[in-house]
Amino acid sequence: MGKRTNTQAAKQVNKKVKVDPALEVIAGVINEAEHLPQQCRTMLTEILPLSLNVPTDKRHKHQTMAVSMFEETLNTKKAAMEAAVSAANEKLDDLKASEEQLASTVKEAEVAVAAQQEVSEASKERSASAVSAVEASQTALSECIAAQKAGNEQAAADKEQKDALEVAFEKHFKTPMAEGTAGPDFAGLEPFLKTIDIEASLLTALPSTCTKPKDQRGAFDEVVLQELEKAISAKLAALAQLVEAEIPTAAEREAAVRAAEQENEAKKEASSAAAAELETAQKELSERQAALSKAKLAVDEFRPTLLTLAGSVDTLRKALSDFESGPLASFMSYKVKSSMPVDVATAGA
């Protein structure tokens, strides 16, 4: 018989104690109360069923104090959840308020880009025009230099021809004629006759006339020599006039080259300034386009962020609602639970 009694006692000890699921939920909330030390949380969960499960009319003052501690812990949890909901709501409201600002920023950036595109296009046209002006001034300078070179070469040729003709005239015409015995040296004069304006008939007779001594010359021969002298003198006078006229003309050509060089330098400076202006305008355009892209990206990122935050608010609200309808509601039910029948409690009231 004694052995049977021990077996029954062991069965009673091993029998699992049933715990109200509502109390387990409340205990779970207390265990998650991070503002409390771990030892305090452990103590509260241990005394929870021994205090909260006791009807209000049968609770000892220590049990009532424990219930107050449970309530304070739950209210702290509720306040934290309400604060989280409030903070998320405030952030959501701020985000919604920024939607109009984001759209306004995009619009302003679009206007800025459009305006800068006009500036950039105008700068591009000015730069192209300046480059064309440089090319035109360079062409003009090249033409002036070529004209100066050609003029100088022609002037040198004229002077060289004048000097050579003067020497030949003196040596091959004047000197022989001054001596009076022989005629001009036709061989020495012949290279210059192509440039002298003299009648063809006289030119044809000239070789024969030049070989005759003075006493053998006829009237025609004298006319031929006279006309030759006149022609050479006229040619020398014309060449002298050309050489004389070349002095101011050369100065004019030099001045034209200097002016063309100055114009070319001015056009180059203007082109450089236009190129720098274009570079600045394009850089500004690039920066404004980047700002527009950034503004559009902010708009693109806004909607998902808004939806995500709205989802977070809904999640926090549901968590608060579940807490209020779950652990908190269960606690309040246990808190006011009485062992007195309802009708008795009502009558006593």
C-alpha cells in the first residue's frame, strides 16, 4: 500500500501545470521590457500568475503592488509604441509635404537647363563666328604678305633693270657716241631692246646703223640713233618714276601687313575669349543638367520611400492595436477580475 501511495504522489508532481495563454502573453511583454533590469523582469514574470491571477477582492497588498508594477510596465510599452507611431506619422507628414517641393525643384531645374541651353547655343554661334573671323583675317594677312612680297620683288626688279640699263646706256651708247668715231655697241644694248618702246622699222635698222662710223651715217641712220636714245631715256625715266613711286607704295604695303597682323591678333584674342565663354557656358549647362537629373532621381525615389514609410506606419499602428487588444486588454481584464458573482458585485455597487 505504501508503494502505491508514492507512485500517485510522483504522478501528481510530474503532472504539468497548466498556464493561462493570456498570462504567457503578458509575461512575454514583461520579458521584452528592456528598460527593466533582467533580474527585475525575471521576478515579475515569476510572480505574475501568483498576483494577477488572484481576484482583486482577494489580493494581498503585495500582490496589488505587483499588479501595479505589471500595469506600469505595460503602459511603458504602450507609450513607447505610441511614440514610435507618432514619430513615424510625423516623418510621413514631412515626406508628403516635401512632394510639392520636389516637383517644384524639378520644374525650376528644367527652366534653368532650358535657359542655359539658349546661352550655350548663343555662345557656340559666337565661337564659330569668331573662328571664321580668325580664318578670314588670316587669309587677309596672307594676301597682304603675298602682295608685299610681290611688290617688293617687282620694285627690286625695276631698280635692278634701271641700274643695269643706266650702265648699259652709259657704256654702250653714250661713251661710243661721245668719242665720235664709232656708233653704239649693239651687242651690249641688244638685251635691253626688248623692254624699250621703239618702232619696229627702226629696231630692224639698228644693227646696221650701229656699225657705221659717224662719217658714213645717213639722215635715216641719225634718226634711228636719235630715236634709240629717246627710247632708252624714256625707259629710264619710266623706271626712275617706278622706283620713286615704290618708296611710299612699299610703306603702304608694310602698313597693310602690320594692320592685318594686328587685326589677326585681335580676332584670335576674340576667338579665345569666345571659346572660354563657350566652355564656361557648357560647364554651367552640364552642372544644371546634373542638378535636373538629381531632382528627377529624388522624385523617382520619393514614391517608394513614401510607400515604404506608409507601410511602416501601418505596421506600427497594427502592432499598437494588437498590443492594446491583446496583452493590455487581457491585463485589464485580469486586473479588475473579482471572485464575487456579477449580480452580487452589482448589488454591492
